[in-house]
Amino acid sequence: MLTHTAIRTGYREVANNPAPRAPMPGGSIVTTIDLMGATMPYGRDSEIYGEGEPADYVYKVVAGAVRTYKVLADGRRQIGSFYFTGDIFGLETGENHSFSAEAISDAKILVVVRKALLSLATRDSEVARQLWSVMGQELKRVQDHILVLIKTAKERVVSFLLEMAERHPNGNDIVLPMSRQDIADYLGITIETVSRTLTELENCASIKLASARHIVLRNRRALGLLNG
């Protein structure tokens, strides 16, 4: 959990600097966040914020990876999304966080005061437009995830692999930061089903399991047909 004491400490240097400038027209919202934020380290499995806590800050992954999740009434964990280097997360439409967020591995997270970012957006139409775009992308990600959860188990695993390939800098050559339990909790299936399905996909030459977390997509066309 990011405490107010930690935030004050992390922002001490930023507070002593001149007020950040808005990006030039056509600039990126990521640039704005970089100018306004303070970078903070998180260890593996460390909580960044908890479900129901005030959404006072917006976050960007500088290094490492992050998962958001809910713990269901029966104790099961449902992972909402994964965030990688450069991704912005924690931008809520309400006043509180709807999910908890944790660092999957050791991570560096840029933290920005939400009120400051929204205040800038009210004065700069380009920042406001890009902020709206980020929220739209997040909504699409949620909608896509919902559609994945109504597919068969094999289709879910294939959809996950294709999603990771789209978001991975090396495309078809994927090194996953998350465990197979994370994948299972993201897809709403068991870890055994994840492992069995990956083995089946390797046996039919659609993928290569270089290691437990290193997966190479060998036949994107075949995977696309299996995606449903």
C-alpha cells in the first residue's frame, strides 16, 4: 500500500522544483505524467493500492509489471489486467479504486497526484483529450477481457497468448513476467488447465515452450483460428 508518508517522501524533490509545464501540442500524456511524477520502487508482490482506497494518484509502469485484482466472496482471486513498461493504470472514473494493484516483480512506478493531472487537463484541451483516450483504451481492455471469459478454456489461453504478443516488444517471442497461477486467475480457469493447454498447443506446433515463462508463437494463423 502506498502510504501518504511514502508519497510525501517521494514527492519531496518534485515539490522543490518549478511547476511542470504542459506538453507541447501533439505531445504525449505519458510525457506529462513523466514531468509531474515521482518514481517509487516496489518489491515483488508489494501492494501499490488496495480495492476501495481513495484514488488519489495515477500510476505509470517505468520498469517491471503490475497486476490488478479482486478477491471474490468465495476467496478466489480474479485478475483484472496486467500492466507493463509504459502503461498507465489506476485512473478511475470514481473516487475509489475498484481493484487492488500489486507489483508482479520488482518494479519502478511513477506516481502522479490525480488532482494535479485533472487540474492540468481542465486548462489544456490536448491533455484532456489524451487523458480521455487513455480511459477509452482501458475501457476497451475491460470489454475485451469480458469477451475472453465467455470462451472455452483453450480459446481463453490462445486469446491470452495473442494479447501478450501484441503487447510484447518482441512480438511472437514472449517472456512472461507473470506466473501460470496469475494466467489462470486472469482467465478464470485452473492452473492445471493452463499448463495442459500450453502443452497441447506445443504438441500441435502452434507454440514453443522455451521455458515455463518463455513462449514462442510459431503459427499465428493457427492460433487465430483457435481463438474463436
